[in-house]
Amino acid sequence: MLRRLSHHAFFRQSGSYVIVGLLQLLLDWLVFVLLTALGVPAAPGNVAGRVSGALLGFWLNGRVTFAHGGQARLGWSRFGRFMLVWLPLTAVSTVLVSWAASALSLHLAWLAKPLVEGMLAMATFFLLRHVVYR
């Protein structure tokens, strides 16, 4: 029975994570595109986009995706663990998106950003599930 509940929770969390992640990605991408279109370099534009998406995602994932028994899983200790996961992933994202902007073009970096974030999202789910919102 416990194993069945665990599978159920995993699939519920996975589905919710995808929906929250798409909202996060949309906000992150829009901020990145807007700022870089206004002349902000790719690296700070990416960080600003990721900050906006991260704040939305931390709140929604804590309230919905990884909530337990109807209780949100937020708070400063979880936010601290979230930052430990988010900072290195943001560094990886920023390096890749900045490389795309400089080696390819800004417009291709706009297209590459969702791909970069999508690849990172798979690892992030397990880190959030087992490190942040445990």
C-alpha cells in the first residue's frame, strides 16, 4: 500500500511539476527576451529571468507540487536548500545561454533558452523532491 501511495505521489508531483515548470519557463523566458531585446547582456538577462521564474516556482512548488496533506512546504530552511540547488543550475544555464548568444546570435539564444532550461528541469525535479521539499 505504501509503495502504491509513493507511486501515486510521484506521478501527481511529476504532473504538477510540469505545469508549474511551464509557467516558470514562460516567465523566465519572457523576462530574458524582454531584457536582452532592450540591450541587457545575455548573462544578466538570464539571471534576471531565472530569478523571476525561481520565485514563482519556489512558491508554487511549495504550495502545490510538493505540499503534503494540504500543507504548504515553504519556509526559510527550504528556501536555503532551494538556493543551494538553484545557484549552480543558474550558473550552468547562464554559461550555456551566454555561449549561445555570443557564438550563434541573440535570436538563437532566445530559442536555445527553453531547451537549456528543459534539460535542467529533469535534474531539478529530483533535487527539489529529495533535497528541498523533503
